[in-house]
Amino acid sequence: MAKKKVKIDPGHGEQDSGASSAYGKEKVFTLIIAQKVEALFKGHKYIDISLTRSGDTYPSLTDRVKQAERDKVDCFISIHANSATTLSANGTETFYSRANSKALADILHKNMMAATKLRDRGVKTANFQVIKQTTMPAILLEVGFISSSIDGPLLFNPTFQHSVAERIAMGICEYFNVPYKEEEAAEEVKKKVTEVQVAVNNQKVATGLLIDGVSYIPARLVNHYLNGKVFWDQKNKRVDIYKEGEK
């Protein structure tokens, strides 16, 4: 299958710091998370990540939308940190604008909550430009409140940041129904393959495999016990089985 293309948008940048507090600046946090997600997908078999910005620059909101449309990405994820004048406000929330983004929002929010373990502020609709004017599934993640004494320190904790980035990566893979890591792919294959015993007249004669509901058995060996013959038709790439005496 062709790789799924994902555009990660680190909110704000350059002269636009976004929200800020004693714990740090939003533009710094969003870029850290985006770069960590990008690194997690380096060499990935199924997902290709690109960023709207890779340094302290400021692409306009219109340009971020244009990047996603130009690159024909399969989904768009904008990363932000929240802020409020009420210092007690805290938690994680996810926004989407169009109906085709709801499934992505639900999956990523579930994974975000597993990472942050902060107050669950839910999945909501909003008309933010980058998620309204894009045409592919698009969401905006508010990971936590930079203004909160609970969330703020966590947003700039490397362990917390890694957990958030990994859960974004896992959510992307879940949305596209592809393995996050190669070990998972191998495990999925194992789940679909079952070793079976082949018996003729209640006597075990061979071992076969059951793969996705289809049985694979050694035809020549089994046919021997059935007093038949097996021929390989090279021209038609076919196995022919005959009863004794038919050919």
C-alpha cells in the first residue's frame, strides 16, 4: 500500500509565540512535539510525516492550509497548548470542524488522554482556519494549559513530551489501521497464521497452515495417502491431482 501522508502543524512560530508563562512558550512546545513525532516515523513503512514548519519560523495560517492541500496529505494535525486567565483551568481537548474529521479527532483524543492523564475536556467543534479550510480530515490538539500550575510544568518535561509524541504517532497508526512498529506487524501476521494437523482416516499424515481462513497443506504428501498422484503443470502454474490410474 502507498504510504499515508500526514501533515503535522506546530502552532505559532517566530514573532508569534502563542501563549506563554513562567514554564515556557507555546511555539517552543509545539515544535518539540512535532519534531518528536516526525522522528518516531523516520523510515516508517506506512506513514510519511511532513511539518508546516521545522524551525522558529511563522508560516501564515493560509500558508499552512496551502501546504496541506499542495502536498495532498491524508490528514492534518495542528498541535497547540492552551491558556486561560483562570489559573485553575487545565486539561486536554481536541477540536475538529468538519464531519470527515470526527473519527480522527476521537482516536487522537483517546490517545492524548492516555498520554497526558490530565482533565478530559473532550472532543469539540470549532472553526479554526487550519481545520476549517483544509479538505482532508483535520484536527487541532490542545495538549494542556501552559498557564496551569498542573499542566504547565508537564508540557516542558521531556518524559511527558515523549509520551505525548508517541501517543500522537500511535493514534495516527490506529486511524489508518497500520502497525506502529515492525514488531506489531509481525505479531499481526502471527495472529492470522495457525498451524493445523492434517489427518487421513484419523491418522496424522502432515502439518499444514491456516492463513486468513484458508488451509494450506502439502498436496503431494496428503495425496499419497489418498492413493492419488500430483502433477505440477509448469505452463499453467497449476497443481493437478488425479486418482490412481487416471493419468
